[in-house]
Amino acid sequence: MANLIRRDPIREMLSWNRTMERMLNDLYDNSEFGFSESMNLRMPLDVIENDEEFVVKADVAGMDLEDIEITYTNNNLSIKGEVSEERKEKDEEGRYHLRERRYGSFSRTISMPGSVDVENIEAETENGVLMIHLPKKEEVKPRRIAVKGAEDKNVIEGKSKNK
């Protein structure tokens, strides 16, 4: 009896995409320590929305705050900066056995809804995390609306026989 194999073309396509991405990364990451010296950094972001504001969180540990530039233009939030390489004299530095800390420039732009109060955007850092607070405009904040109608009508109540 023959076995039936169920094919999932979406899963196969995603698997092929990941394989190609790894292959291209290996092609361009050809330095001794597993990354290209001229590579731009990718800054991971979290974007959180609550009733009052959007909060964007980004890791900036070890960066000078003067090297970070935040702009908001046409509903786009941009974060740019640079992580400088630590350069020491050759005698002090020694030989690297492992080098994973990256340096270089980074830039991220995310599209925000048009409901941001641009005049009150604030940014702060705490424990190496940059937090950008983008308050919502008053007219877009959620408001509870009361439902009217049934209180003046007669309501029939039922009782169960199994009491």
C-alpha cells in the first residue's frame, strides 16, 4: 500500500525563503569573526499601543546619546545612530578569541498612524533601553458610549420549574 504525503506549499516556500536568507548571509558575512566589518546594524524595536499613547522601545546599551537622532516627519518615526568601534593600542588590545559585539551605523523608520500628537513626543533612556512616547491626539482616544433604549420598556422575566 502506498503512503500519502500531504504537501504544504506555503510551509515549503517559507522554508526555501529561510534557506536562501541563510545562504546570502553566509555569502556576505565572510570575515574572520562571522560578520562583515562594513555591515549596517539592525536595531530591533518593540512598538506598544495603549489607550493613551504608542511606545517605541529600542536597545541602545553602550551608545552615546549624542549619537542617536530621532525625527518624526509625515507620520514616520526615524531613529538613526552609530555605535563606535573601541580602538586601543595594539599592545593593550591583545588577540580576539571571540568578537561578537558589532559597531557601525543604524537606521530604522517605522510608519505610525496619523493620530500622534507631534508636539508632545518624548524620548528617554533607562537601563540601556530607549523609550519614545508618542501620545495620541485627544480626538482618537477611545471613549465609552452608553447604550440607551430598553430601560423604559416592560421586561418579561421567566422562572424555572426546577427549583
